[in-house]
Amino acid sequence: MEPAEAIPRVSLPVVEEVEPPPLTFRQLFWRRFRRHKLALFAAGVLLFMLLYAVGGTLVFSEAEANYTDTTLRLQGPSREHPFGTDTVGRDILARTVYGGQISLLIGLSAMLVEVLLGIVIGALAGFYGGIVDSLLMRFTEAMLNIPQLFLLIVMAKFFGGRIPNIVLAGRTFSGSVIVIVLIIGVTSWMYLARIVRAEFLSIKENEYILAARATGTRNLGIIVQHILPNCMAPIVVSATLSVASAITLEAYISFLGMGVQAPTATWGNMLDGAYNYVETAPWLWIFPGLLIVLTVLSINFVGDGLRDALDPRSLAK
Amino acid sequence: MTRYIIRRLLQAIPLIFVISVILFVLMQSVSDPLATMGGRTVTRKADRERLTRQLGLDKPLYMQYLYWLIGNDWTKTDVDGDGVPETPGRRRGVLRGDFGTSLVNRGKPVLQVIWDRLPNTLLLMGISEAVIILGALVVGLYSALRQYSLLDQVMTAISFFGYSMPIFFLALMSIYIFAVNFKRWGLPYLPVVGMFDPQIGKTWGQVALHMILPVFSLSFMYFAAYSRYIRSTMLEVLSQDYIRTARAKGLPRSMVIFVHALKNASLPIVTVVGLDLPFLLAGAIVTERIFAWPGMGRLFLDHVGRGDTPVVMGILMLIAVAVVVFQLLTDVTYAWLDPRIRYN
Amino acid sequence: MIPLLQVQDLTVRFDVLDGLVHAVNGISYTLNEGETLGIVGESGCGKSVSVLSMMRLIPQPPGKIVAGQVFYRGRDLLDLDDAEMQHVRGKEIAMVFQDPMTCLNPVLTIGRQISEAIVVHTGATWEQGRRQTVRLLEMVGIPQAADRLGDYPHQFSGGMRQRAMIAMALACSPSIFIADEPTTALDVTIQAQVIELVKSLRDRLGMAVIWITHDLGVIAGLAEKVIVMYAGFIVERGSVDDIYGDPRHPYTLALLKSLPRVDRSSHEPLATIGGMPPDLLGLPAGCPFAVRCDYRVEQCLQENPRLRPILASHEIACWVDVAGRHGPVTGRAI
């Protein structure tokens, strides 16, 4: 036992007991996204798809894709035609390149329409509340209760022929592309609107909103500068997943014959009528189908990874 | 609890009305009944005008909606165009069960047209739903209990695939493998067209055989998604404190899982299953087309293609009402199952 | 006489993303029949983990019991297989947890949750189980017990829920009753009621009790033996008189000093323990408390002291014995 006199205190080396600086949001995001190896791999696949669709134009010209030669019809995969030829002798590989462009384009554009509608409606409902919210939400709920594919079919049938073909950069695009983009967007915004509304309702109560008002910020400013940036995470995730769903929907309608019309090719309408040839020419539908599956799968993985990485509440592992 | 049910009912009714308005406006703007009915015969202007008046198309939209809703047999239409209504209407309106008559199948009541095909779709959907729920429960439970085991990883991968694959691709693949290639390899193969072989007749065996591939295609996608959902729900429940308490009491594992955990997990599962049920119909459209199944999905496609507004409207309303009703049933079931809501 | 419970060198680690968490580091203690042991320490010191590991309720990945034995009536609990362990849990050793709201299953009735333990462990019928449950609920002071069997946890108040949990734990008359911070989530007045309840039940049923808490005030009137834990180590062990009347470890001293006292002037600042709780991912080579210790010497930073006896039943893990080097800390009768 030590004598009861003052024991000289040992001084510790001067190491500041400071916690490591917290990671910034971006660092945290990358750290978590990287852990999702599958999402990274999927992102790689997506990049490849983009290159395929865009870079493929360097390999095949559009004329080649549309070149019909009925003597070559329904040939299986071969060296000249790695994916085979279709019912009028067109090279399927080339068609999947151009079809891919349109499919991806439709996916992205429909997503933009949907996101725009979803944010506007959700923000208005969440921000103003009261009767505006009630009305908008009734409308949203009603739309949600109507199965989307049915609505799409009806709208596609009617609006399908309305818009004429467009000529852009020397290529002809069927007007039905725009129609499809619009109707997919118009029937898909509800999910995002609900999410945005919920975010607005909760963020609205925060004190910095009160502070913004007190300094005279107008409503629009509050919405755009203060609230919206704080709910980007669920919007981004939802937007990503909606690209996948838009591509799938386009494929569905085109498969049913009501989607994008000639002369424009999409992966979806390459499948139209392919079921007549299930037995005889499986390459007609296997290749475009596989491409669709790969793309949609990758987008879903990426979306999943994004959701984990962006959600501050999900566990770190 | 009763108050809850009544409140939900009162919410559901205006919703159905709003939906009917949206659909009606959509259909009226989109369709052209004259073109549908006419074909080559109605080209004379006088005929077209008469038909327009007969169908009530010259009236303002809200009047048309009104007639659609409650019929026009209580009023007279001016058919001959002299400005004086004299012909009594013959429609009784949706609220009294009259959805009008088909434009394509002249004169046949819409409900009749739908009813001819509805049972076939219900059969397909019902069996698919049962397969989905049972399969997903088994796989989901197993995956949750044996997390990260080989089977779990395989199932996770498969479910991502199933979830991302468009139904028709799966259907085509299954046709290719099970019907075409099996035939080539001399294996017993599955039929891919229709509900039964006309030469054999509509027997239970035939129908069952013809149902295998369509049911498989329909259920695979949802089965994959649900098994993942059940897995994650079970995992969440299993991590709760009350499960630790149950284990601390020394209860056997089976009791902990099937009584303590499952009862809690069933709540969100019931919600998801109940709400998705009517949307199986959408998947049915494509499946029915590929497999030539005589159901409501194909009916819808045919009649949209031919511009038969009343039938299309009838189907849309029916489905929308089904969705609302199922939502109501799901909510009520949930409230009944969860003691925190039931006893409050 | 074999002690009822003998823990030897229990060591538990957690394998997490950022490394290895040393949650429990070689603790040992004994519990005899009818004794009450208090385990005291701040959050994260390993007191709950040690007890949960004993009951084998720690999820095995990421947790891992790397060393040690836990002898209950001579059998090593860590050696038992699942089926044998099931017979011990609830029947021989029962546990009550901190938050009764989350620890009770919300979709099962209270009656069911208590009866099932009885039915499973004693082979009674459900009817017999129900009758016993009513008796148990009456014993813990829940009025109109028979009517409340069919009620769900959300229909009980907080204090009642904790009483129900206690009834649930006592259903099969266990030899050891472990309470992990059972009163932390309750109001102070309810706290007192629950503690009185446990005391009277203990006296009536003669069971041994392990009471885990961070609240020193509670232990004084309840326990006979006390263990003070820090960073997964036991830093001081002794009878309740030893600990409260004659604390010898700087940490114990600091804990006692930080208790607000009725007889002190309200103008005096509250004493705190400077610094931060230890990072269990990377424990230093020396004593884990050294960084925050007012009495440290050179050796404290280099070598982690083992428990050594000072008096018959009083041990500390410290190079410096702070006996007599502080003013009156407690008036003993808290």
C-alpha cells in the first residue's frame, strides 16, 4: 500500500482525445455504395449497355439495321449475323443496338416526366396541406387504384397514331415514341408523389423552415431551396428504379403490339409477334429479351445499392 | 373496431366515384363509338347524327356521366333530331347493374360479355396466388432462418431475376424449354395453347394440364418478390426484443418461430399480399395472350383493339372496384389481426 | 457446498465491420444460494453482455464466447447443447429485461406469455397453467388478475408491464433471477415499487438474484455482494459494505462521488468523471481506466492490473489502492 502522501501524477503524452472528423456525406455515400459489390458490378453492366447502344452506331449504321433482305429471313445465329436475322431478313444484332437506344431513351425520358409530375404534385400537397392536399391525394389514390397496364393499353391505343414521325439528325423517329414516354410518365408518378409528400410533411415542421420564412423567403424559394434538397435521397432511389419499370412497361406494351411503331425499333417491339416463332426461331426473342432482363436487373441492383447507401437510417452493414 | 370498418367504408365509396369519373372522362375522350359501330355502313351524315343522338354523345360530358351512372330510362332522348325528345331511354345505369351493351358484340350486355370470361381468369389468378403465397412462405421462412446459407443466396439471386424479368420473357422461356424442347427430347411436354384440347374436351385434367405453364409464368415473378419480403420481415421480427425474451424463457425454437415471430410477421405480409392481389390481373393480360387463355385479360385486349368502349369501361371499373374492395378487406383484416388496433 | 453459480474467466468478443470488440474480458465471480449480487457499471462496460452470454442469448455471429466457463450447479452452461440449454433458461435461471414495452410480444396476451413458460417447462396443461398465472399475477400485485389474462401488453401501464414480466420470470420458480436494468425505463416512484416487490419475492421464494444497473443508489439497499465493471473487466469486488463504506478502486470512488447527495449544499458543483468511455475496439495496453484516473502512476499505463485481494472478500484490480486518500464519500446508509 502506498504511503499517504502526494504521489506525483504521471502526465500523459499530449495526445488530444479527439474523435476522428466525421465523414462528409459524399464520403459516407461512397463508402457504403462500394460495399455493395453487386451494385457496383451492376453499374458496370449498365455502363456497358450504354456503350453498346451508343457505341454500336459506330459499328452499324441505321441503314444496315433497317436493311431488309427477305432471302435471308429467319436465319439462326452465324458469323455474319451473330444474333441471327428476323422475319424480313434484318440483322438482329444491329437492330438491338438501335432498339437499345430507343429503349434506354424511353426509360430515361419517362422517368423525367414521372419525376417532374411526382415532385410537383407531392410538393404542393405536402407543403400547402389542407384542402389542396386532400384533393390531390384523392386524385393520387384514385389513379393508384387503376392498374397501370390497363390504362397504358387504352391510352396507347388512342394516342398512338396521333403524333407524326419526327426527323432528327437524319434519322426518322416514330411519333409513338413520344406518346409512350408521356403515357408511361403520366401513369407512374403516384408512388413518387406520395413519397415526396411524406417528406415535405415532415421536413416542413423543422425550425430552419420557420427561420427561412422569418427572413422573408417566398414559398417557392422555401420549397426549392430548403425542402427539396433534403429529400433528394428517396427521389433519387425512386427515379432510378422507375427507369427500370419504364423500360419494362415499354416492353410490355410493345410486345402487345400497341407500343412503339415502325419504323422505330425498340427491344420491346422486336418481341412483338415473336411468340409465333417460339419453336422455329427462338433467337428472335431470346436476344432482345436477354438485353431487357440484363438492363432492368442491373438498374434494380444499382437502385438497391443506392437505397442502402443513401438511407441514413439503414444500418452500416 | 366496427367504427373503423364503417370509417373505411365511408372513405372507399367516394374513392370509387372519383375513379369512375376519371375513367369515364378518359374513355369518352379516347373512344369513337361511331367508328366502332359503323364500319362501312354508317357513312351517311344523317345516320351518324342519329347514332350520335341515340348514344347520347351530343350531350355535355357530365350529362353523359350521369346517364352512365343512373341510366336514362327516366328521361327521353331526341332520336329523330327534331328537337323534341320522344324516345324513352333504355339504359338503367351502372348503379343498377347495367353497364350498357357491347359495341362489338352487338346488343350483348357488357356484364354478360365479361362474365363469360371472368371465371377463367379467376381460376388462373386464384391458383397462381395460392402457389405464390405457399411457395413464398416456405422459401421466405427458410431463408430467414438459414440466413446466408447456400439456398438463401441462391433464392436471393433467383428472386432478383424473377423480379426484373418481364413476364413474357419468362413465359416464352418456359414455353421454349418445357414445351418445345421437351417435345424434341422426347419428354412429355406441356400444352401451351388455350384451356383445353378441343379434341379431348373441357375436363378437369385438361384444364389443370394447360394451367401449369401459365400459372408458373404468372407466379414466378411475384413468388420471387414475396419470398424476399417475407424473409426481410421475418428477419426484422426475429431481431426484436420480445423474441429474446421468448428465448430467455426457454421456449422451444419451433414455438418461438411459429408463434412468437410468425404472428408478428404475418401483419405486414397480409398487407402486401392483400394489396397486390388485384394487380395480378395486369400480369394476366400478357400471360393470357401468350398462352391463348380465354380470360378477361384477352377480352380486354381484343375489345380495346376494336374500340368497344362500354366493355372496356366495364372491365376497368370492375378492376378498380376490386382494388378498392381488396384494400378495404386488407385493412380490416390487419386491424382485426393486430390487437393494438382491435382493442383500442 | 458447491456455489450455485460460478463464472470463471468469461471472455466475449464481437466481430464487427470495424474490428473486434472486446466486450467482456475474463471476468469471474461466484453466487451462492439465496444471495443477491449487484453488477454495477456505466453503459457499455459489458455487464449486460456477460449475463446474456451466460444464458447463451448472444447471437453467435458476430458474438463469440472465446473463453471461460459458467458452472451452474456444477455443470458448465457453455458446454450444453441447445436442447439442454432450453431446459435451463426460464426454469433454472430466469431473466427480466429493461424495457417491458418492447420485451413483451405485442400480439400475444399476457396470460399466454406467462402460461406458456409453465406449460413448456413443467408439463402442466394449459388450464393448470392459467390458474398458476393468475396466482403469479396476484403475487406481483396486479389487481383483478383473472380478468387481465386476456389483455395485451399495450393495455397495461408501464409499471404493470414490468410486474407482469417479473411474474413471467418467476413462473417456474427459478433458482437464479437475473434483472438487467429492470427499473431504468420506469418512473422513480414505480421504480421503488418494483424494487420492493423484487425484495419481498426474493425473501419469500429464497432465490438468488443478480441485479444489473448503472444506478449505485439502487444496489445499496438490495445486494449483499457487489461487482464493479469497467471496459469489460471487473475492477472491484466485495460486500456491499466494502464497496460503499470503503471503496478502494479509483473508478468506484469516482462513481460514488458523482452521486448527488441530499446533505450536500446545492451550490456545490456535481462531480463528474472526466474523459470519455473506453473504445472497446482498441483497448490500451495498460489499465483501461488509467486515462481518466486521478490517481494513476507510470505502471498503470503499461500493465493492466489483475484482481488482487485487499481484505478477505474485498478485491480490486488496481496498482494504487486509494484507501484513506479521500474524504468521506458516503454516509454508508444511502
